[in-house]
Amino acid sequence: MTFSGIIVAAGSGSRAGGDKQWRDLGGKPVLRWSAEALLNAGADELIVVVAPGAQDRAAQALQGLSRWRAVSGGEARADSVRAGLAALACGPDHPVLIHDAARPLLSPAVVARLIKALDTADGALPALPVADSLRRADADVMAGVVDRDGLWRAQTPQAFSRKTIETAYAAWTSAAAPTDEAVVVQSHGGQVALVQGDPRLMKLTYPEDFAMAEALLSQTPRYQSRIGSGYDVHRWGPGGSVWLCGIEVPHDQTLIGHSDADAGLHALTDAILGAIAAGDIGDHFPPTDPKWKGASSDQFLIHAAELVAARQGRIVNVDVTLICEQPKVKPHRQAMRERIAALLDLPLDAVSVKATTTEGLGFTGRGEGLAAQAVATVELPAT
């Protein structure tokens, strides 16, 4: 689930006391919360649109993060969004999520709903139904009641393909500035879907909103990092191909095992199980059980990932090393990374696959077998 992200952070934030995107919230700048949320949800590039001259502030606020770059915005939101779109490197059909820096408490679930909605709509935005009764006022006196049926509170990020939002902006001819991107796409004839929003995804508009956000963060579960390691070995035997890290590699031998003998995925499965102290691959898929004879190791890895999810955790990154003289791994390494990333629903830069030899030493050096070792980092709610 990859996408490109744009964060609009060029405003003055005057109603919140000024510079709200740079203010501290829960120990880090508001902008960083929004950037981390999009990057952790799968953004493969992130454009941060800031006021002219504020690039250094962005670099300081986002120090240590990757896959982002800053560009200067304009006076109006639409100008800043256009600047962000122009800076993207993605193709025309790639999903683009446009987000307000001042909505820091974005969850991966909202992002997933937005991306899914693009399967059948031209755009998508998170929204919440209006729950309070509404009044029209004349100065400080009630002047009437507004029917709330069919009314929704729009949030960000808003999702579109790059081509859809750029084409709609190019066709915008009104002298009035659009309130958001959904209005631009709808005015061009596009259908914008509403997906379930999140009450936590509040916009920091007034000073008291910061107190509310701090209170919400104080209730957020704390996470602890766990690291697990795995190791697996299989011997060589007659065959015409070998499964390594989920990819079938042509070779004049194959690895012998009860399942498909994918040593890379076996080691990685054990690493994930080890990180959550859930035993090893043999506990979950006994080699004595005929059910797993010739089975694809994909399902072993998916099972380990599901155990992490069941504990409300997440896999942060994985690293696999294949130890062999043959076959050559480098020509297949990118495909291996992409396969593991797809199985674990991770961004590609959170998946590493490497290969090494033992310089002719040991059983791998003699060509008797192949070994694999893996490390996985997992985050689990702290108890």
C-alpha cells in the first residue's frame, strides 16, 4: 500500500497563536507527527510545503526521517498544493494523499480506507457525521436552526490519483479559492467518496485544541521495541529451481525440505516469532505433519505477521541474509524485497535482502547446502 504524500504546512496558524505546525505536541513538533504518520502508513515520498524561507525549520523538525523533501508554498492553500504536486516524482496513476500539518493524530487505518476507496471513486476524504444540533446566529442571538441531516465534517488527508487532482486543478477557473481538493475534483465532475473518519483526527485551530490533543496523546498506548533473530539451513538436492525469499530462482539444484524449503522465509518467520516470544516455525508448522508437505512458505510468514497484528503490534523492518556460493542472489534481490514487502504489508525501504559467501569454507562453501539468517524489529504495546 504505497502512495505519495503532500503535507500543507505553509500557513501562519494565527488562530492557534501562530506557527502551530512548529509547536511542540507530546514532545515533538506538530509537523513531525503528521510526517511520521504518513511515512509509517506507507508513503514512498513525502513533499512538505512550507512558507518561503522555512526549509531550515522543516529540516530541524523532521531530522532523522527519510523519503521527504521541502518546497516553498504560496499565499493560498491551493497555491501550496499546486507546488507540492509539481514536486512529486510519482507517475500519473499513483495515489496522492494531501494532508494538513495541523491534523497530527492520523492513523494507518484512515489511510488504508482512503486508498481502498480509490478503487471505485475519483477521490476520497475522511469525514464524520455532524452530531451536535446546529444553530444560525445573528450576532450573539440565535436566529434559526440548521438541519444537520446529510451534513458531514470533512477531514484530511484527501486522496486522489496524481492525474485526477492535477487535471482538476488545471480546470479550476473560479476566482474564489477552493476550500479543499475534494471541492476541486468534484467541480470537475469527479466523484469523491466519504470514508469513515477519526475523532482523533482533529484540526489544531485554537489554543485550546492543543490541550485536547495532549490529553488524547496521554491515553495513547506506549510501545516497546522487540528484536527477533532467525536461522535456517537446507541441503542441496536434484532439481531445476529453488525458492528463496518467496521467489522461484532457476538453478541446477533445489533445496530439500518438508515444505518448499525456502530458507530465507523460514529464517524470517522465526525472527518474527522470536520477537514476540511465540516459539519457532516448527511449533506452528510441525515438519511431521503431512499437511505442510511441499507447502509454500508464504503462509508461514503471513501467519507470523498475523500473530503480531493480533497483539496490536506492528513489524517495523526486516533484514534477511542468504549464505551460499550459488545461485547468484543479486539479480533476484529486488524481486525478493518486493515479495516480502507485499507479504508483510511493509514499505520497500523497510525490507532488506543481502547475500554473502563463506569463501569456500564450511558446508555452504562446499556447496552442500544454503543457510539464511534474519532479524526483525517489532513494536508491541507496552504492558
